[in-house]
Amino acid sequence: MTMKADLSKFRAALLAVKNQTKKPEVDIVNKALRDVAFRSASYTPKVSVSTIISTLKGGSKNALLFWLATEACNKKFGVKQWKKKERTKMARAIYRRRKGGVGALRAGWIPAIQALGGSYRGAKLLAGSASKGTAKKATVGKLVGIIKNAVVTKNFEGKNEGAGTINIAIDALSKAVRFVTTDRQSYLERRKKISKVLKANSDK
């Protein structure tokens, strides 16, 4: 599934940078893409109990985990046709799956960062879906780029979920786009202030 974010203000900010600087358009776009990929990784939380539970659609830790385990046991063994030890085992399995998935989400941005010419401190990619992410740079002929987080993890039923359906990844991308948009807007404001000061001093 494709992961989307509101890019209207982002595009406007990049256009403003292009109009007020002499920087090549392709460089403006690719640097912005790299910054978005880097910030997406930064905004994707490290693995923690609270993070794992937040991917399980909210609620208190133990109550939600055991509710999910109950639902999974009902489907596997039949309603009330299972024992407590089987539910406990199922809860642990769900927890392990989510722990592995959340950890992979952060790493899933690294290939895009690297494909865009950046580096990520302490980057370690093992074989798996996280290593299959990538990015496509904008070119002079086509000022459009792509960032891809290819992580696939499993939900409480053991079914595959792509990064595009996981709230943590979606939120991280949206925050990253907003951060880079604000950064470019701030950059332009600083340029305006500097130009104003230089002009005022040159008139004296």
C-alpha cells in the first residue's frame, strides 16, 4: 500500500526556495527528499513496550494484548475451546511479532536515505523487508522523487501488514514532511531578513 502525506505546503515551500535562490531545482527537490527520509526515521520510535502496544490500536497494555490473544485463540481453536496457557502463549507470540515489526519500521527508512546520498548513524540492515526499501531521485527532466519504506510485518492474526497501513510509519512520514516544510519556510524568512539588513546598510 502506498503511504501518503499532505504535500501541498511542502511543494509551495520548495517552489519558493527555487524562486528566491539560484539553486538548481533538482538539487532542491532531492535534498528535501533526503531530509524527509531522514526525519521519517528519526520520528519512527525505537522499540519499547508502549510503542509496541500503540501499534495494537490503543488501550491498556495487558488488557489489549490479552483481548487480541483471546480473539486469535477463538479463531484458531474455536470460541472458548482453549485453555489459559494457550492464550498466554498466543499473547507472547503477538508481542514478539509486533516487537520485530516495530524495530524494522525505523530501519525501513535507511535504504531511502542511502539511495538519496545520505547516511544514517549506526545503520545496520539485516536480510528482510526493511532492506528492500529504496528511493528514486528527481532528475532535471522529471522533478519527481520517490521514497519507499518496504517493511512488511504481521498483525495479531499473523497476517502481513505493509508500512503504508501502520500508523507509526504514516505518522512519522507526515511529521517529517511538516518539519521539512517549516524548515524551508524558516530558511526563506532568514534570507529575507539578511537581505533587508544588507540593503539598509548599503543605502547609508
